[in-house]
Amino acid sequence: HMSIPQYKNDLGVQSIEIGVRNFQCIGETPPMDHPHIYLTMGSGIRKVCLYCNTEYVLNQSLSPEQTIPEGCHEGFVDETLR
């Protein structure tokens, strides 16, 4: 099974650096979240969430739990539950 990292933008920043290409954006910490949507960068290095307009930028030196700025990782979605 695979765990997909979830990210949030409580800080309201324009862009967040993450260490993975496949992830889920939840907007903000619940209950202020938007629908949790799966995003993929494909072969690119950035992806913009269509709900909250947050830009995610790939930084391969980061682990799935790390973000720049800090504090934007919410948790993981277990793919076996889908």
C-alpha cells in the first residue's frame, strides 16, 4: 500500500516546497479545509491547487513530512482505504 502526504496552507503563502510529486492538498486545517484533492506534478516541478491557488514546488532534498515554510504537512492518506 502507499501513503499519500497531505499538505495545507494555514500560513496563506503563495508557494510551498515539498519533497514529493504525488500529494493531496486540503487547503487549511479542518474545519476550514476545502475538498481534499489529489494532485500530481507529473514530469514537472510545480503544481497549483485549483481550489486554493497554492503553488507546490518540488524540492527533492525534503522528506514527505518536511515543507518550506515549515508546518504545512498535515498527515498521510492510506491508499488501502480507498
